[in-house]
Amino acid sequence: MAEAAHLLQVTRLQKSYNVPVLLDFSFSLRSGEVHALVGSNGAGKSTFAKILCGLTPADGGEIRLAGLPHAPASKRAAEHAGVIMVLQELNVIGTLSVAENIFLNRLPCRAGFVQRSRLHESARAALARVGLGDLDPATPAGALGVGHQQLVELAGALSRNCRVLILDEPTAALTDPEIERLFGHLRKLRQEGVGIIYVSHRMDEIKRIADRITVMRDGRAVATHLSVDVTPDCLVREMVGHELPERGGLSERPAGPVALSVRNLSAGDQVRDVSFTLRQGEILGIAGLIGSGRTETLRAIFGADVKSGGETFVDGKAVKILCPTDALLAGIGLMPEDRKQDGLLMPQSIRVNTTLNTLVRYARAGGWLDTGAEERTTEAYRQRLQISCNSVEQAVGELSGGNQQKVVVARWLARDCRILLFDEPTRGIDVAAKQTMYELLRELAGEGKAVLVVSSELEELMSLCDRLLVMSQGCISAEFTPGEWTQEKITRAAFSGHLDRKVESHPS
Amino acid sequence: MTLKSKKLVEYAAMLVIWLGLVLLFGMLSQSFLSLRTFVTLANRIPALAVIAAGMTLVLVIGGIDLSVGSVLGLSGALVGLALVNWHLPFWVATLLGLGVGLVAGTLNGLVSVGLGIPSFIVSLGMLEIARGVAYLTTHSQTKYIGATVEWPSAPIPGLGVSPAFLITLLVIVAGQVVLSRTVFGRYLVAIGTNESAVRLAGINTKPVKVAVFALLGLLTGLGGVFYTSRLGSSDPNAGVGLELSAIAAVVIGGTSLMGGRGSVVNTFFGVLIIATLEAGLAQVGASEPTKRVITGLVIVVAVVLDAWRHHLTGRKFSLLKRLFTARPASGTPIS
Amino acid sequence: MTLKSKKLVEYAAMLVIWLGLVLLFGMLSQSFLSLRTFVTLANRIPALAVIAAGMTLVLVIGGIDLSVGSVLGLSGALVGLALVNWHLPFWVATLLGLGVGLVAGTLNGLVSVGLGIPSFIVSLGMLEIARGVAYLTTHSQTKYIGATVEWPSAPIPGLGVSPAFLITLLVIVAGQVVLSRTVFGRYLVAIGTNESAVRLAGINTKPVKVAVFALLGLLTGLGGVFYTSRLGSSDPNAGVGLELSAIAAVVIGGTSLMGGRGSVVNTFFGVLIIATLEAGLAQVGASEPTKRVITGLVIVVAVVLDAWRHHLTGRKFSLLKRLFTARPASGTPIS
Amino acid sequence: GKLGEGGSDRSGPGKPKIALVMKSLANEFFSTMAEGARQHQAANAANYALIVNGIKNETDLAEQVNLVEQMIAQQVNAIVIAPADSKALVTVVKRAKDAGILVVNIDNKLEAEVLTQAALKVPFVGPDNRAGARKVGEALAKQLTPGDKVAIIEGIPTAFNGQQRRLGFEDAMKAAGANIVSVQSGRWEMDAANNVAAAMLSEHADLKAILCANDNMALGAVSAIQAANKTGKVLVVGFDNISAMRPLLEKGQVVATADQHGDLLAVFGIEAALKILKGEVPPADQTTAVDLITR
Ligand SMILES: Nc1ncnc2c1ncn2[C@@H]1O[C@H](COP(=O)(O)OP(=O)(O)OP(=O)(O)O)[C@@H](O)[C@H]1O
Ligand SMILES: Nc1ncnc2c1ncn2[C@@H]1O[C@H](COP(=O)(O)OP(=O)(O)OP(=O)(O)O)[C@@H](O)[C@H]1O
Ligand SMILES: [Mg+2]
Ligand SMILES: [Mg+2]
């Protein structure tokens, strides 16, 4: 291909953090194309993206942007050159308003004073682009859920003029309607000649949006395909480097007695009168749009948020859960969705993070810790969940996003609760590891544990769950059993509360 | 709107706590509830108030400055030297006092930000150094200055309060406006909340942080001038322990030591509470031990009341929200 | 292994900084480099060292305790009262001193954790209250106690150092072990890093936090006993300003005020540096202003050196690592 | 060495090393004292070497104890000490004595009772604070009539010299028949005294005089009186005679203060130490003069 046709040309890029992360990585991007980047967790996708946008320097190799060398010293320099990126990890400033977050480095001002009305006007426009038109731009960003924060970050990036747009797992916390809206916008940008690098683990959406797909493995580009030429299975094979084992079909598990029963649970504005039961040996899924209150429901059950009403029964007995410790005593565990805020101790090692809530098991007399035993357990989970790291002593903050997620999962698997609530357990996890996760969840259910999974990926829920609840506007709007459900029915149920509400709140 | 009214509720709550304290002392001493007391109070607080205003900004970015007491002493010492020994005019002396504060603050900022070491340590070093220099320049001598320096703290006839107090009010209002309305102020809040996110947004946080320390230095210099002017003397020992009072005032006003949250107006109420407590206890003639115990209790109780109020309005607000609007009002940030 | 050796490198770095200071004074004053000096040094640090050890743990969880100076004063006052006025045996007096420290610390913890208000404010309140109570109980008078109380601070014949110093070493080692090897210590670091994550992991953080404050209180009580024993008298003014020295020692030792990171052994080196500085300057007979300025500079320089060393070993380690092993040491956390 | 006694086991040159250990050098009184001592040493450089030290904070007894121990480690021949506390320093003085070091007590007298308890004898050179304060109080009393309301601002309540001055003031006021309506601590500080004085003025509208235990606090009181528009109506006395008092005495804003001759105090102590080192009989305790200073 002619050199000039390429907006971005990367040759033999090198980068290493103690160990090599990028090895002779070559890549090209044309203007007006969506070029997807796939690879297992830790393959080096985010690292490449970070080099492009000036967050970390490369050790060797060359990048040319429209024919000119591109080696930005800072994110600001990259933005000047027209390279805009949405990071994989959320970087929202909780105490600032949504509007301030979107326009943080270009606040409209006169003589140093922020022009609030102009700011809010532009923010509203930017928010409308990602479907958050109703959101008050003055809302503190910290009050939003992960999904909304992700949308706010997207709104910020999409409101800029750019030549290259890099999206690093933008949809990991989004549900289908938001993804559709995002894709609509990306198609528009593509027509305007913007080159888009799109990192994701969701093969279906990659097939839909990407023109070309590059597969990364261990810091190298192993193949680049036209999107129409490949099947997801083939991509996965290339990512992993070998054939994936045949995945086990839905094995029938006998549903046991009711393990958890929630009646008329209410909490804050987001959870209204939620009732459901969960049986031993069952995997129950909850679907819903962002902001439908799924996270808040789990948090309320777990005692992480204050309940305003409702009762919880474990094994038929009423339990009072005022804080997470109560929940744990009752045998309930919650894997939170926001790994950075609520899950991980970033500067601490994988070992410390994994054993955090099982620590007493490793204590000998006097609370003395047996670090050797800790290490062995952690190592076992590392292998089981395919956490790619240098050693279990590596700081979690140095891991790739997906691997961080696996550490949180490992912690809860180690805890061995009888009732497990998973909030977006596969957020950012690669395809192969997802399969492993599903196996693990099925195994847990097989052992007679009660498993509740909240996910934004409908397909995941449909392939995993024995039963499915749909939430909308804080209420449970439908319940499905396998065979009953279709994508369309679920989506309609997810929107149901919205339709009613629209009529209520906009009488005019 | 909601945001604004929420802020007003916060101010009102602090005001109520302060009024409670005033009433308490009013009951204990008949002569406390007099115009005199309030005028004395108004003329007493400028030095602490301007420093606490600057300290608010420093705490908002998650920094700390322990050197304010010493720098106030140094600034006052220089003013005294300039007026008494070098016979310079008042405004030159004032500029010198402000200048030395600015230099000390800028140094604090440059060293801690530039070398990446905690501001706690840098300003602790500056605490010792500034005090040492103040002793050196004055030979540890108190200097009586007299009328030349007294007018900024003397009540304006017909008004009752002093020019220094008016300047203080100006500083407080300006500080609050800067914090909540300017780009600089928003950056401060952002840096205090999540500095790495701000850096990721492509903003160079270093100059912003240095500027905050410099600003506090300047205000500390101003505090030194006010202090000297109120006492009519310059005292190289001035301000010993002031850092704790200033930080306490800020924290009583609800600013977090962890950064990311703060209000200059509430800091002013914090200063008022501390000053009223001191004045009231002296008026009642409490013994030193009693004074200590009561001061300790009141500080804690004031903050407990404030926390409790937060809790209450938090609830009420979520009620209001449900009743009147579909849009969620600003909830408390996830801490 | 790598972790352990990294820790040893850190200790060695602090040791080198301290030795540098010792050599410096050795060059300035001939009689400084004598056994006597080191013995004197060893016997002067116990009170500060045990308190700083406890303070390390409090800072690790992101808290602070400003009341240590006053509580030390109160503990000493009680020991004096018990021995002189109530004629109780030494061990009962010691238990009283420890007990009042424990109570004060527990109160700090309970109020700040229970009511959710910053430990800065609660302990500031306690600072005033404990001092007030110390004045009240002693009628603001020092009491001479004499030999009954002196033995813990008197050198053990043939050994040179005092029992208090040996206990201090024990406390330091125990503190480090608790911090890095026990469930409790792990919780402390975790809480200081990300409390909400720990809470969501189902761990009740409140008792852990209260326990840390209580432990510091207990160690402060012990510090009060040491202080009293060293003076041979009880002094209700004991420990004024000690909180700053203690926190400074901890921060010089590399513990972050923001929590999540700390080392008791390095705190001990921080204490040594501060004490050596004071001793050396006194030996040289520096004038007061000079002392101040030099103290300030050395504090800053020590921390700068430490930061610089971090930087260097970070690099060197990554080099060593590359050369010899596939396993990396835990790198610097992403802040 | 020059000295027969102890000279052989002392390191350094032959002339004796004398350590002056004082209270806070941040206080003008003590910095004057240190200056006096340094000048004396400069004039007698052949006879002795001098190390001057003071503590940072007047109440920090532990620091003063540390200083003394440091001087013991330094193996000086004599320590001239102005103790920050009259009881708590006895222990370390005993340690110095046990190490064979001569100790001379200046300024603030170690308590006799405690000294006997510790079986120690320490020569003392210094003023009588109580008598000095009484003199100042008597000078003030000349302008008062019996029944007049007066207030006292004392130093840090734990300080011995502060307690002595307060007693002296009280002696004089009682003798004059004045009515002491309030005694509060100004912690030796100008600003704290200013706050206390302002409160006293507003609480007792007919207050006639404020007696301050040091001059810094007197300065604070003067500015409080001025702020209350009562200049001339409320009299002030101080103690220490720092240089800033001069203009105020001249203007009559301060009635009287006391001069303890800080610069000579240390010199007397050093001279006493030198004499004893030479083997002369220790003199009995010397009380130095406290002069009343008025306009
Ligand atoms: N700051 C760092 N220090 C050390 N190692 C790092 C650092 N950042 C990334 N790495 C390592 O680089 C490798 C690649 O990480 P990267 O984030 O690029 O992966 P990724 O392909 O984006 O994975 P994911 O799909 O999980 O997001 C990982 O093994 C990670 O541990
Ligand atoms: N109408 C709304 N306007 C603004 N914010 C909203 C609205 N509805 C919900 N939110 C915010 O979204 C969050 C609610 O979602 P929650 O996290 O419980 O749901 P979720 O279904 O798990 O969605 P997510 O995928 O975002 O986690 C709340 O924190 C709330 O502040
Ligand atoms: Mg990634
Ligand atoms: Mg969610």
C-alpha cells in the first residue's frame, strides 16, 4: 500500500516495563477507517494506545502521523497533533461537575472566570451526543455509576476535533442502546475522515464496526484482516495462539432450595421495591440499561449502601444486613463493578489483593501471616484465571485492565461464599478468559452455590444463566427462563420503565 | 440553583454554630453581648483569617503548610526593621512584609513540587528556617513601632471596624470566588481529588500547585503586617503555633485534609469560632486548665454538629429531590 | 527474597543518611564521636521513638494524632501524682500512666471513627483537653520524684544503655513485624490504600482503626513514663509540640501522610536523625537562629536524599532485575 | 592542663570549658544574657572556652535536660544553668555532678527542698523575682487608691519565676489595698496577653491597672488598652526592661518595669564557676540586684 494513504504508520515499535511489552509491533491506520485491535489481556493494546497519545514513551521504533514523525511528549502534545484517546480506566474527577469533567482542559473562561452558562451549554450538547441529554451538567461526576462515567468520558472525547481517535474498551460497561448510539457516532466520524483505533474484547461488535482487525499476541501484531474476511473463532484462535477447548454446553443443574430471597427492597432513588429469589445451584442474571439500578440493588443487598426498606432472607431466615461484614457473615459476597474505586489496592501486590478477605486463613498463632501459603493460593488462582503478570508480587496497578479484573474475581472465588453477587464480572476480560470465567461460575453453581450475575452483555447472560431478570428504572420489569427470552423481548423490558417515565415527567 | 442553595445552607449552618457559641458566652458573661466585643473580635481576626483563607486552598490540593506561623513572624520582624531601623515609609515596609511571605511560600511550593517531596516536610523545614531568620534579623528583640503602623488595625471612625477587617472580608470573598468560579480554582479542586486524572487530561499541575503555596505565602505576609499593626510592635516570636490554629479553622469549616473539597467562607466561620472561643473564655475569666478543656470540647463539638447537619440536609435534600425533580441533585461524592 | 532485600536497601539508605549526619558533627566537634555521645543519644530518644512508632501506624491508615504531646504530659503528670501524692508503688504508677494513654487514644479513635469526623480535629480537641486535665490534676506544678522513677532511664551498668532504650528497640521491632507480617498490619496498609475497597471486601474497618489509635495512646502513655523517668520529675508541660517532632520523624522515615505506606524501622531512623541533629547542634554550640536554620535545612535535605535514593534504587533495581532475574521487585506504585 | 583538678582527663586544650545552658534564646532577656556571656568570654579568651545553648521553647524541660546531658558528653568543666524548671532539672544536675562537673545555678533558683532530697549543693547567683515584682507593684501602687480594681496577666502558670512575679505583684497590691479582680495567663506572649487584656477591659469597665509578668505581655496589654480607647485611664506595668519598653515608659503608657541585668547575670555565674574551678571556696548564694525602671 502507498505510504501516503496511511494516516498513521507504526513500524517495529518497542516498549518494555521490566519485561518486554511491545516487540516489533507494526500497525497502520487509514483515514476514514475503524481499525480494531484485539488480543488477550496483557497483550499490549493499552500500552500501544498510551504511546500514541503521549502518556508513555516508546523505547524504539517509529511512528509517523500523516507522514511526519509522531513522538508526543505529553497527552497535550498528542492532542495538538490531533490524537485523542479515551482511556480504558475511568479517570473521572468525582468532586467536579460532569460539565467540568468533559471540558477540564479547555474550560471556557473570560479573565480566568469560568463561564458557567457557556460551559453547561456545550456540555449539554456533548452529553446529548452520547445519549445523556437528560443529565444535568452540574451533577458531580462522583455521583454517577460506572456506565455513566464511561459515557461522560466518551462525550469529552467526541466533542473534540481530531484526526485519530483511540477508544480503549469504550463499551466494557455499556449496554446495547448506548453502544448503538456510539457506533452511529463513530460512523459519522469515519465519513469525516477520522481514523479510529478501536480496542475491545467483544467480538460481535468488532465485526460490526471495524473495517480491519489487527490481532495482538505478546506484544506483536500476529495478523491483520479485513473485517469481512474473518470469523470470531478464527480471531480468538489467533489471539490465544492455539485452539480453544470445546466449551461445555449448558449442563442441567438441579435447582436447590431458595438460598436468597429479597422482598420489597428499596434504596436511594435507584432501587424501588425489588423482590426476587435465588436458589442454590442457580445462576441468575440481571439485565438492564445503564443506570437501571442493578449495581445499586446489589450494593443494597450487600449492605454497602443504606436501605430505605425491604427484607432479606437467607435460607428462609430473615437477616439484618447493615454493612458488608454482616453480609459476609450471612454468606453473601459481592464483587463490585468499579475495580479501581471499590475493588483494588492499586499499589499492593496481586497476592495482597487476592487474599484480602480471606486473610485470617493464613494467620498462624498471634495473627502472624504465612506468606508462603498466601503465595501458593494466589499462584493457583493466577494459573486458573490466566492472569498475565511477572509474578504474584507485582503491584496490581501495573497490570493490564483485564488482568486487574481477574484479580478481583480471584479474591471472591477464594472467599467461598454460599451466595455470590457478581457485578460485571467480565468487564475488560478477554475472550478466552471469559470462557474460563463461565466455567468457573458454572462450577460454583454445580457445587450448590447461588450465583447472581449482573452484566451489560446480553449474550453473556443468555449463554450463562438459568434465569434472567430485567431491571428498568429501579424496578424489576420482567423475568425470563431459557427458551422464553429473546434479545428483543429483553430490550423491550429494559426500556419499559423509561417509556412510562417519559410520559410522567414530560407532560407537555 | 440547587447547588447554590445547598452552599447557602452550609454557610447558614456554620453561622448557627457560631451564634450558638456567642449566645453561650452571652449567658455566662453579661458584658459579652456588647458591640465592643464584636468590634474587638472583628479587629482581632484579620491575621488568622487571611492565612486560613490561603490555607484552605493549600488543603484543597491535598497539601499542607506548617510554616505560616514562622513566616508571619518573619514578615512582622521585617516590617519592624524597615520602620524602626531603616526608617522606610509604611508602604515600603508593607511591601517588604508581603514580599518575604511571597518568597517563603514560593520556596515551599517550588521545593515540594519540584523535588516531589511532601509539603509537610518542606514547610516544616521552612518553619524552622523562617523563625531562625526572624531571630537573626531582629536579634530576638521585640520592637515598639507605634502609630505609624497602627492605622490599618484602628477602627475607621463611624464604622467601628478597621481597614484590616475590610481587607480580610475582601480576601475571603475573593478566595471563595477564585475557588468556585475560576479555572484556577477548579483545577485546585480537581488536583486535590485525583491529581493523576488531571495530569492525564493534559494539564500541567506543577505551576498550579506552586502558585497555591505562593499565594498562601503572600497572604501570610499580609497576616504579618496585620499582626504587627494590631499590636503596634514587631515580635520575632509572633505566630508560634499559628499553623495549628489556621489548619483547625479550615478543618472546622469542613475542608478535608485529604484534599478535593473546601470552602473559604466556611473557613472564615471556623476562624470566627476559634476567635470567639478565645475571647469568650478570657472574658469569663476561666482558669488556664478550664480554658484548655473547654476549647478542646468546643472544637470537637463544632465539627460533630457540622457532620450531623451534613447528614440531615443530605437526607432532606434527597427527599426534596424525590418530590420535585426527576433529575438527581448532586449527591455526596463517593469518597 | 527480592522484597526483603529491597526493604534492607531502604533501611541501609536511612542508616547512611544518619551516619552522614554523625560524621558531619564528628568533623565539627572533636568530642562528638565518642561512646558517651552515642549513649546519651540512645538514652534520650525512647519517649519520642515509641510515640513515633505508634504514629507510623496511625499515618499508615491515613489518620493523624495531634494529641500525643499533651497525652504524654498527662501520663507523666499521673505518674507523678501516683508516686508523690498517693505513694503508690512504681509499677502501679506505670500502669496508671499507660492506662490514661490508652484511654485517651481509644477516645480519639472512638470519636473520630464512630462519628466519622477527621482525626485531625478530634485529636486537636484531645490536645487541649489532656493538657487542661494535666494542669488541673497537678495544679500546674512540676513534681520532683527522684530515684524511684529514674531507673528505667538510667544506663544499665556494663551495658551503657538504659532499660527504656531496650524496650524501645523491642517496640520498634514489634511494630515493624506487626505492620508487615500480621493480619492486623495488612489491614492497616489496606485501609490506608483504599478504605472503601476494604469495606466492600467485607472487612469491618472500624475496630481496626480504633485499635490503632488506642495502640498509639498506649505507646504515648509509655512515652510519658519514659519522659518522667528521664527527668526524675513529672512535668505537666511535658511534650508541648511533640506531635510535630513525632510526625516529622515518621515522614522523614518515608511514611506517607496520605496513608497506605510506612515502615516503623525507618521511623526509628527518622527519630535518630532528629535527635542527632539536636545533640550535634548543641555540642557545637550553634546560636539559636543558626540552629533553627540548620535544623530546617537538614530535615528537607534528608527527605530529598531519600527521595533521590528511591529514584536511584528504582533504576538500579530494574537494572539488577534485568540482569539477574525474571522476577521483578514490586515497583513504585502508580500514584 | 592549666588546672590541677580534672585537667588530665579532659580532652581539648588546657583552658577550662564552660557551658552556659539557658532557657529560650528566642526571649530577648536570655539572648541579652548570652550576649553578655560571649562578650565576657571574648575579653577573657585566655582563661576559658564557652559553649552557649538554649532551648527552643521555654517549657521544654526535656530539651534542657538533653542539653545538659550533651554537655556532660562533651566533658565540659562547668555548667552554668538557668533552669527552665526549679525541680525537674535537679535530676540531671545530679548526673552532671556525678560525672565530676561543676554546676552553677543562675536566674531561676533550684528548689532547696528538692536539692536536699537529692543530697546536692549547687551555688546560686540570681535575682529575687518576687521582690522585684513587689517593687514594680509598689511603684504602680503610688498611682492607685485603695479599692481600685486591678488585673494580673501572668506567664505560663507552671513557670517558677512567673509564679514568683505573680506573688510579688499580689503582695504589693494587697499592701496598697487594691482589688485584684482577675488573674489570667498570657503564656508570656504578646498576642495572648492582648486577647486577655481586651477581655479584662470589657468585663471590668472600671479597671485601673494591668500588671504583666513580662514586657512582651505588657506590650500586648498596651495595644488592647489603646484599641479600647482607654489610653491613660488604665495603667500598665511590666517586667524585664526590654528595649521596646523605652518609648512606652517615656510616653507614660507603661508605668514601670524591672531590670534584672540579664547581661551580667550569666557573667556572675561564669565568674563564680571560674573561681570554684580555681579551688576557691564557693561563695554563699548571691542575690543580684533587680532595679526598678520608671520613666
Ligand atoms: N506501569 C507498568 N509497569 C509495569 N508493567 C506494566 C505497566 N503497565 C503495563 N504493564 C504491563 O504491560 C503489559 C501490557 O499491558 P496493557 O495494558 O498494554 O495490556 P492490554 O493489552 O491493554 O490488556 P487488557 O486487555 O487487559 O486491557 C501487561 O503485562 C502489564 O502487566
Ligand atoms: N436519570 C438519571 N440521571 C442522572 N443520573 C442517573 C439517572 N439514573 C441513574 N443515574 C445514575 O446512575 C447510577 C445508577 O445506576 P447503577 O450503577 O445502580 O445502575 P447499573 O444498572 O448498574 O448501571 P451501570 O452500568 O452504570 O453500573 C446512579 O449512581 C445514578 O447517579
Ligand atoms: Mg488494556
Ligand atoms: Mg452497574
